[in-house]
Amino acid sequence: MKGATRITVSTFGIVAGLAGIEHGLGEIWQGNVAPDGVVFESWAGSELFEILAGEPAMSIVPNLLVTGILAILVSAAFLVWVTRFVHTRLGGPVLIGLSVILLLVGGGFGPPVLGLILGLAATRIGAPFTWSREHVPAGVRRVAGRLWPWLYAASLIAWLSLLPGTILVNHFVALRDPYLMAMVLPPVAFASLALAILTAFARDMRRRDESVAG
């Protein structure tokens, strides 16, 4: 059975990978042209993505078509790794490496940052958590472990509310202050993810303690 940390990393890794693909599609849509600079808008000129400032990205490749193709390919590799191999010995380091590459080939800024966080979390899959066992009371770990499903669900809702939620709501409802939603949701999404990861650690520690006791 998969542990809470692996489930959390895989789930949000899928979110990051799909977001990277979406950036790549926007770059391909702009065609075989050079970007305005190293930093550019993945969806420049798109009213649908205007609420997200055109989804900024960066690339070391001076061609948007090639950049978009590379972003999709790296995102696809990211998706395969995060769903199939993230629990292995090299799971975390490879995920971190793919996140850096994704940043450099037009995968946006949010997906690579999310990938880096998940890569660090992945290095703790199956870890003994010796320091936490010695310094965090068992009662606190128990309560935190019980909170994981709720925080996991809340964080997933926050991320999906950010993308595609922000775009869809603004498109169909025409928010009075659309940028407020775009500015508030990212901090909420990252904060809730941090809590989901921490409680996932606690959940896995509790599960390991129960298996040893049993």
C-alpha cells in the first residue's frame, strides 16, 4: 500500500506536470517565433489567461515553438517519474532535476517550484524520521497524521481552484476584481501543500509504528 507521502507527492506532481504541458501548449500556439526575452508570457495575447498575466515563463531556447515542444516533453517525463518511480532511491533527486530543466524550457514558474518542493518531500519517502521521533511528542504526531486526509483534500481543491478554476470562474462569471483571486490563491495553495506534506510525514510515521508494534 502506498504511504501518505508518496500519494501526496504523486498527486501534486500530476498537477505540476499537467500545468507544465499547458505552458508548452501556449508557447506552441504562438508559433515559430522568438520570445521577447528570456522571460515571456506563455499565453501572450490570450484573453483567457490574462487574469494570470499570460502565465509567465522563461527559456534558454530562443524559439517559442521549440520551447513549447521541450516543455511538453519534460513535463511528460516528469509525469511518468512522479507516478511510477518517485518512491525509489533516486526519486527525489531526479524530480528536482526535472523541475530545474522544466524551469529552463518554458514550463512556467509555478510548476517547477511545485516540483522542487515535491522533490524534497520525495527524499523522505520511507525515511525513519529519527529526529521527529525524538523531538515531536507522539500525541502531536498522532493528531497530525489524522489531519492528513483533510489537508490533502483542501490543498488539492486550492490548486485546482487556482488552475483551471481561476480562469474558468473569471471567464463565465466575470469577477469584479479578478486579480484578487489570482493573488490570494497561490499563497493558500502553497501553504496548504506544506501542511499536507508535514501531516503526510506524521501519517507515515504512525503507520510504521503500528506495523512494528503489530
